[in-house]
Amino acid sequence: MSSSFGEKVKIMIFGQSHSEAIGVVIDGLPVGEEIDLEAVRKFMERRAPGRNAYSTPRKEADLPRVVSGLFEGKTCGAPICAVIENTNTRSKDYDKLKDLPRPGHADFTFDEKYGFRDYRGGGRSSGRETIGRVAAGAIASKILESLGIEITTYSKSIGNVEIDYSKFKKDEIPNNPMYMPDNDAAAKAAELLKEKMEEKDSVGGIIECLVDGMPAGVGETVFDKLDANLAKAVMSIGAIKGIEFGDGFKVAELTGSTDNDGFKIENDTIEKTSNHAGGILGGMSDGSQIVLRAAVKPTPSIARSQDTINKAGENISINIKGRHDPIIVPRAVVVVESMVAVTLVDMLFTNMTARIDKIVDFYK
């Protein structure tokens, strides 16, 4: 079972939802990078459970304990290993579900592939594994920041409630439980969630991610396109069911004259006249803002009656009880951001050997 991602900068996540601990190993980081563990903790806090009425009541401190890779607050060349303890598991909640494939989960497919699984909280297929990704994302974001690259990620829509871009306020994103840059939309989304919770149901949404300051020319032209690798990274998050860049699926309705981004000289630099492509041309960054959107499915664990089968092969109905999020979107915002950050760092480092003249200049 593959648990690693990346080429130059590799991450390997470990643990299960109800194992003693969960975490990540990060290999390939440059030596001497300062790592502020308090900043990492605050970054990870954005996905922590039990912080409001719209996330699972399972309370975990999610404090990373770095057991290798740092010396005097800096990377020392050894892989970084961050361990996060699972302290608030309730495995007995899943005893009655171990032989029942839950609708919308990986239970059936996992059993068909492996014939054995840790059924407690979804085991290896649980969204709990994303905490390791976020720990890596915190460090990757710090590296990007030092290069002048900034990532802004938020909930674009929750259910049928969508933000109004004329009311966009970046500073408001962390100030509401919906992680929306539009407070009016956040209030409407909260009402929608209350309604669905009363109906024992859940909703999905769309996460939008913007990358500013990305230099042109990062990415490959065939299999390792920047958008292809970003798509793989984001689609590897369990709840994501779709992804698009720039105008995305809307390009199918456009003509070439409206979809093509022109070029111009502005302040002695090359700029685009529009950004329908979402900052990526031919698999490589074009220097403009990268625009990525990910569709998140509704939480599959709901208390409403659903159809499944038991071990005897009989058709039955189940009501999934336990501690679950009525919506995944707000807590998944930082997970999407983390996978984007890790991918960008990996591809930036890979890009260092793209031109012989740059290599000669460096080693001369």
C-alpha cells in the first residue's frame, strides 16, 4: 500500500484513525531551514476537530512531536518525523460496523482489495490521515513564503451557498467556522448546515486555492505537468471528487478567441491580458496567479437510514452513529492548501536542474 508522495521532497504518512499515533516523515528538505514549531502548530490547528458545532466532537490536541530532522530549530539533513498522538479514540463505536460496508466509504473496496482492514474509524482510509499532510504543508508553506510565494485557500461554496466576490475579505477567512471570505455567505451556510444536521444529513462544497508569486516555467511538458501533479496531489485527498484550473469546465463553452490569454508588456515585464488558463500553460506555470478549485463530497457518515448488506449477504438498513462532521469542506481547506504547497516545493526543487546554464552559473 503506497503511502508516499513526491520526487525531490518526499512525504510519507503513517498511522490509522485509531492507532496509537499518526504522522508524517518528510525527506529531501534543504539543510538550515528554520522551522518554527509554534507556527506549525497554528497551521495544523486549522484542521483540528472539535473546534465548533460544525465539526466532529472528537477532540484531539493534534500537537506534533518532532522526533528527528531538527537541530537547534533548523533542518539538519535527516528526515523530519512528526508524530501526532491519537488521544480521544472511541473504537467501540465501530464494533457493530466491522462487517457492514458503509455507503460512501472505502469499506467495500478495501475489503475487496486486501481482504482485511482496520475498521475503527475507517482505519487507513480515514480522513484522520490528513493530519500528516498538514504538518508537511506547514513546513512547505514556510519555504514558499521565503520565495515570495503565497497561497490563499478558502471555501468558495458550501452546499448551494456561494461567496459573493464583491464582498471578498481575505482577513475574514479564519474568522468564521466556514472559512469563507464573505461573512454573509458564511452566515447562510451556517443556517444550511443547521437545517441538514436536523435532517440527519450532510452537504459538500467547493474549495478554491489561489497561488500568487509563482515564477514562470515550473513544471514539465508531458507527464509531470504542474497541473497534472497538482491534480494528483489534491485528488489523493479522500473527500475530493473533482478538480479544475482557471475557467475549468467552462472552457467547453468558450471559443478560442475568448479562452486564449493574450500577452502584454507592463512595467518592462511580460504579463497576460487575462487568466482563463489559471496560471498554467502547457503544463508549466506562466507567472500569473494559479487558480485551482476542488469539489468536496458530502460527509458519508450520516445518522439517516441508508442501504447496505451484512456479512450473511442480506440487504439491511443502517444508521451510522458516532462523532462525525456534518460537512468536511472547512477542515479540508488547509488539507488542499497543504497538498498544493508540498507539490509546489517538490516541483520548484526539481526545476533547479532544468537548464544547464543555470547549473553552470551555480557551480562556477
